[in-house]
Amino acid sequence: MERFLNERQNSGEDALMDELKRMTKEQEQSGEMSPTRMEEIYSTLSPFLTEHQRAKMREVIRRLKE
């Protein structure tokens, strides 16, 4: 994930979301990711995030599920 973010450091939010959507679709097709798995990841990470970070992560997950 860190490498992903570093490589796209200068990308805009829309470009980053497009790339995340593409990667998520690939992972869904290979069986590595699902809406349930996204919720599990959120549940695991949310206690370590600020309220702002939780809201942002929730928004990213919502957009990836579209």
C-alpha cells in the first residue's frame, strides 16, 4: 500500500480513485476482495483512525462498491 501511495503521490483524488477501482475489480475477479472483505478491513482499521480518517475510508469503500 505504501508503494502504491508513493508511486501516485502527485495524482489527483479522482485518478487515485480510478486506480483503486481498477485494482479492486481485478481482486474481486480473482476472489481476493469482496464487499464483505472491505467491511472487515474497515472494522479492523477503524479503531486506529481519527473520525476524519474513518469518514474518508467509509467514503472510499462506498465509491469502490459502486
